[in-house]
Amino acid sequence: MITEKEILHALSHVQEPDLHKDLVTLNMIKDIQINDLNIEFTIVLTTPACPLKGKIERDCVAAIHQYVNDKAVVKVHMSSNVSSTRQDKFVLPGVRNIVAVISGKGGVGKSTIASNLAMALSLSGAKVGVLDADIYGPSQALMFGLQGEQPYMEEVDGKSMMIPLEKHGVKVMSVAFLLKPDQAVAWRGPMVSSALKQFVSDVSWGELDYLIVDMPPGTGDVHLTLLQTTPLTGVVAVTTPQEVALADAQKAIAMLSMVPVKIPVLGVVENMSWFTPVELPDNKYFIFGEGGGEKLANLSSSSLLAKIPLYMGIMKGADTGEPAALQQDSPYGKIYSQLAQAVAQQVAIVNGKTSSASA
Ligand SMILES: Nc1ncnc2c1ncn2[C@@H]1O[C@H](COP(=O)(O)OP(=O)(O)OP(=O)(O)O)[C@@H](O)[C@H]1O
Ligand SMILES: [Mg+2]
């Protein structure tokens, strides 16, 4: 008769590839059931967007065959409990991880990436929100097709809070919802800082695994306020392949060191990497040059999470309020799905490091 202890012993030989500890030590094995040679258990992953699910499952089956019984019939179930190491829950309570999408240069695709990253994480099964922090040029209402809508207010713990709008399962909040279509934001100077703080703290997100923050372009006071106000898990830096964008992205990363807490760079996304015409599918035209993503990843000691070519579908999706990531079988749908996995993986690694440092 196979025992639970034998199974746990076998699984203690399986490493979580990113966290470099075994699954038993990480408390990832639940609900072991044994019926003669039939073994079932659940692996609780740190994110539903785990890119290594397949490898972990194969390693578990192999370990049981090696250490318990080579004739065992193993059935592995997967669930997830998204990790978080946030200490203070004063701002954005219930939000496990906050990831800001930054760039120095404007127009490189931050907002498009933020909406599609959020969409792809949500499609993987995570609870996701998008905070449009670009108060002067908000885009997320358009990108999720929510123009003209208004959030409603609700009393939460005796305080009047805004409830984000929801589209395709993603919660969205933007200053655009608080303005009339032809109204510009008139916040100036010191007012911006306090208005932004209030905007961030007056939204009731409920439980979220990931809140994606779409940052404004540049490196001004608004950015500093946002970096100080939102307890970020990390940032994703966006650049296009050319030198100018790269230099600006470096400035945006340098800003991270101006706040007292260390904000990790989860990685770099190179956007508009090349263009391939439909009629010449094997040709790549490097319209904006080459190499910016790799360089920025090197300079920021992080990794290149994705290279996203120019696609009409991405642009159309952004303009029609249907994020391109929804087309999961399209080439760009696959790229966004991989990007979501890579970001979720980096968040889990950052959380793994933080929790072992404080243990
Ligand atoms: N990979 C892509 N393929 C096609 N079009 C893209 C791609 N990425 C972004 N775009 C388009 O480029 C334009 C600029 O993108 P976006 O608004 O996301 O940039 P941004 O960095 O947020 O700009 P800003 O600095 O003004 O906030 C949009 O029209 C968007 O649809
Ligand atoms: Mg933008």
C-alpha cells in the first residue's frame, strides 16, 4: 500500500524551477488521494499563468515513478494561489501585486501593452485590474471600449469609494471616467499630487491578483508621486528598438532609484520590433531599428520578456475596445499570453525572494 508520506518524499525531490526550492518545502502539494496504484494530488502554483506547469507536472510523475512505484498511475491537478509580499495594506487593500508599465518616451505602446497584459493575465484565470494613471492622456477607457461610462460610488467601511468598471472580466479605472468627453484635466502642480493620491486610494478594487498601472510618458512629478503612492511589486519597462527610446527608457528606470523603497524591474518589453506584411510572411522589416530591447534588459540587469511586432490587429483592438490578446489563437494573442506568463513568473520570483529574505 502506497502511503502519503512516500508520495511527499518523492515530491520533495521536485524543484520549483524559478524558486529553487522543492514543492513540499514550498507547501505546494495538497489533497493527496491514493487508491491502490492510482495517485492524485493538486499542485498549488504561485500564478495561474505559470509557464512551467507542464515541466512541473512531468517532474512530479517522474519522481513518483522513481521513488514510489514505477507502475503508479499519476493524475496531477493544478490550482493557484497568487503570491504576494505586500506588507502595508493601507493603500489598495486586497490587491496582491501591483505592476506598473513605464517608458520615458511617449507613444511606444505602454497603454496597449498594459491593456493586453491585463487581458492575457485575466484569460489565464487571474483576477486583474487596470489603473490608468495617465491623468493627462488617459487611454484605457478607449482600449476597453468604456468611453462615456461612469463608475458608481459605494460605501466601503464607512468611506465613499469608486467601484471600477469591468470589461471582459478585467476591472478598469481611469480619470477619463470622471470627465466629460471634451473636458481636459485641469490639475496643476501641487494639486496633481494630492488629487492623484486621492484617486489611487478612493477606488475599491476588491480582491485582485494583479493590478496593472498604465503610467504616463516621461519622468516628471506625476511619476514620482505615483511611484511614492502606489506600493509597486515591480515595473515593466517598454521601449521601441531605437536608441532614443532606449535612452528615455533608461531615464524612466533611473527614476525608480529616487524613491526610498527598492522597486524591481521585472523585465523589458520591446514593442514595434518589426513589421511583416501579410503578403510576404517571411520578411521582417526593422522599421525602428534593432536591439533596443536587449540593450535595455542588459542595462537594467533584467530580462527581455517579449518582442512585439507591429500588427494591424493590435492597433485595431486598441481602437475598438477589444484588446488584441482576446484573439488567443492569433500570432499576437500568443505573444501577449507568453508576456503574461513571463510577467507572472517574475512577480512570483520577486515574491519568493522577498519572503525568503524576511523568513
Ligand atoms: N505592436 C503594435 N502594433 C500595432 N500598433 C501598435 C502596437 N503597439 C502600439 N500600437 C499603436 O501605437 C499607438 C500608440 O500606442 P500607445 O497609446 O499604447 O502608446 P503609449 O506609450 O501609451 O503612448 P503615450 O505615451 O501617449 O501614453 C496606438 O495607436 C496603438 O494602437
Ligand atoms: Mg499611454
